[in-house]
Amino acid sequence: MTDTAASPNLYLQGNYGPVREEVTAFDLQVVGDLPADLNGRYLRNGPNPLAEVDQQTHHWFVGDGMVHGVRLREGKAEWYRNRYVGSTALSTARGLPDIGGRNWNDSGGGPNTNVGGFAGTTWAMVEAGGCPVELTYELETVARNDFFGTLPNGFTAHPKVCPDTGEMHAMCYAWPHLIDHVQYVVVAPDGRVRKVVDVPVPGMVMMHDMSLTGRYAVVYDMPVTVDFDLAFAGRFPFRWNPDYGSRVGLLPREGEAADIVWVDVPLGYVFHPMNAFDAPDGTVVLDVCMYDRMFDADILGPFGDTFARLERWTIDPTRRTCSVSVVDEQASEFPRHRGSLTGKPYRYGYATSPGLDPTWPTIKYDLHTGERTVCQHGPGRSGGEPVFVSRPDPTAEDDGWLLTFVHDVPAGSTELVVIDAQDVTRGPVARVLLPQRVPYGFHGNWVSDRSVPPPTPAFT
């Protein structure tokens, strides 16, 4: 295992470094009062290299996937588990047969970027051609699952679920197989693909995410493209390419590639949009975390060149123009919103504010008034992606909870915290103390027991 303390690579140092053990712990200590209506699992995926890596060339995005989960029920934290996501590499390392399911691009790795519930199943996901991997309720690997044989190529780490139709929308790229196009994929509520559209693009781009509105699937065609010198050296192959240009495409949800309206946007890179919606005047509003450049000087991870700021882009599809207003000049990443308002007008968004100093507060944005309120976790304590969970009978858009891991970097420990979304400055209403450190990671979700039921009888 990599010696993270001595590593010259930022993305292997300190809390970026992997953990060694898969742990199962029950009856976790809770400080404060967990809301009794939180019945389900908080899950989060992230990179966790299983084997030794080259500290000079290792890129944060290519570590083996590891899902961390905490099960909450009736005001108690019943268990914590962390499990590697199954893959060819993991099976080989453990002397086991490969996991089942079609591995269409013969990838050795497993999904390391996102995890969530859909169609009654728990899925681990990754971009760039990886196939989703199905997990049990207890986070053990079942098999690769290409949506029951209906997914033609790879998938994405960032699908969007339409709250009206229950369908999952995704913009998928696959290095090195889809060289001159990406694919818009729509997965029906039964977990089977019902629509695929090939979208031509002029280069091999890293298309990390997409947006969804009532009318459009939004394509982010931005200047991080394949660098063949890196690719032929066996390294993470994407790099900043400002000559490529920067644009978004508005693809009608039931349209074809010829129907896309392309609009130039400011030069930069967007990993994560917060949300998007159609305005009454026919424009399209995109709230995005915007980097001035990405993988330019720092080709090992996202934080060595610039940090993102939250911007609102208003796209006029008739004039093909984009107007920009800055919501927050300070660092803003891992944005979330109320899931029932995906693709719809909304007021509140949530994010973390990362930095090289490991003190990352949780931010709430009022996008109507411009107010920015902050939950400070304390010196050396970093909040991750804040996941919004509604109360059962909400009386307002922000009537619910924010769940996130908070990493105490000096102490080498991690907590799952629950924050009242209507009063973030109060700090956590509950803290679940975890039995081991959770490394910095990427994305996750709250998966209620209604959406993915526990085994019967309930696992305890």
C-alpha cells in the first residue's frame, strides 16, 4: 500500500490517501439527535488504490472504487461498511474469478465515482466507458449490470433522474472507443435503456456531467481532451486544450442529434452543474461550478490550477448567446439541490468550498436573494458533497436535511453529519462517529429504504 505520509503527490497525501481495511461496525456512536425519519443509507464512492501506484504519475481519478455507507433507522446509526467495488483487478488481486456481467471494453477497474439507488437496485458508477456495477444492500458486489443487457457502450458517473417521468438521463463518453461522438442515453424506470442518440463532437472530450431541463438534455463540450502523449504513456489521458473551444448543446429530450442548438460559452471547464431549468422567456438557465482551466499545470488532479466559482449562465437558444453572472467568487464545488426540482426552477443550492487548506465549509445559496450562508465545521475539518434529503411532509423547498462526511484531517477521523438545511449556521444536529477514516472522495446519495428496500428479514 502506498505510503501516503511520504508521498510527493497531493492526491496521495493525508486524507487523499487510501485506507487499508474493509470494515463492518454496528451501533455507531451518535452525538446529538438523528432525525427519526431518516431511514435508509448514506452512500459515497471514491478512489482508493488497492495496489502500489507510481507516486509521480498517479491521477486521483483512476484509483479502485470504494463505497462507504452508513445505515440509519429510527434515530439510530445501525452500521457502517466500506467495500471495494468489484472489478477484474480486485478479483485478480484476491485470487478470485472475475465478477460477472459484460465488460464491453475489458476494463480492469471498477466504478469509483458515484453510487446511488435506481430501479430498486444499488449501482456504483463511473464515466469514460465503465459499466455500472450492482451492489447488495450491504454493499457487496453482485456483478456488472449493463441495465440488463440494454446499454450499448459505457455509462456515466452523473446521470440525472427526471422527477416527473422517473427516467434516468445520461451523457456518456467512452475512451478510446467513442472517438468522434458521445451518447445521450435514457434509462426507463424499470432499469432498461429506452433511447440512445449519438451526438457528434469534434474531438475526444472528457464529458464529466450533463444537465437536464424540462425541454433539453444539455451537452457540455469543453476543452479537456485526450492528450495522446499521456495516453500512449499509459497515464490519465485528458488535458487542458484551450484551442478546442467551449460550448454547450441543447438537445431536445425526444430529439435527435440534428436538432441540437450549439451555443458558445466562456472558455473554461465544468465538472458539475448545480441544476438547470427552462425560463418563461425561452432561455435556459444553467448554474455551474466553473474552472478557468483544468489539467493544465496539474495533470494529476483537479485542484492544482484553479478552484471553481459558482456561475449562472443564461442561454438564449434563438440568438445563440450566453450571458454570465457570478454567484460566488469563492471556491464552490460538489453542488447539489433538492432532487424533486431537477430540471425545474429552484431557489436553494448547496456546495462545499474546497481548498488546499483542509478546512472546507458547507455552503447554502439562496439563488433568489444572493444570500450565502455557511456551516463551519472547524479548523482542519472538511465537509464533502452535501446531499439534500427532504422531510416527509415539507413545507418549503429547503425543509429537510443535508448529509455529508466531515473529515477531521489532523485527527485522522471522519463523521457523518446531519445539518438542518433551513439553519445551516447552527451546525450539525447530529454527528455519527465512524470507526475509521474515510478518504476524500467524489459522489454519493441518500438511498431511502423506500427506494431500495433492505433484505427481508432486515439485516441488523
